[in-house]
Amino acid sequence: MGGIKEFKLKYKNKIMAHPKRKTSTTRRDKRRTHKNAVANNIATCPTTGQPHLFHHAHWHEGKLYYKGKVVAEKEVAV
């Protein structure tokens, strides 16, 4: 069986990574950004007066509005 002497002879030129290396600041900052997320901005539709998220279409009284204009209407099954 191999012992510590054989291990040292076999791997004497190998450099192992240090276990307590400093992590980069950019990596740390990327990891911390999700904690500081802000709430989505809410806009008011000029046509209907309903609050909705910016850059998102919203339904009001069976019609789909986007940027204050009717994009689609919901069909009612008879």
C-alpha cells in the first residue's frame, strides 16, 4: 500500500488550490444583487385608468390593452 512518502514523491511538483483563496469582488457583488431587488414599477393606463406593470398588456372589461390601445378582445361563447 502507498503511504505518505509515496504520495509526496508522486505529487511533489503539483500545486493544489489554496482552500482560503479570496473571492473576487465582482463575484461577491453579483451574489448580493438579488437581495436588493426593487419592486416593479406600476403605471396607470391613460385610457382605462387601471394600474398595471410597465411594458405589459393588461385585461380590462374583456379587452386587452397595451399602451392605451385595444390589442385584442375576448370572444364570448354563445
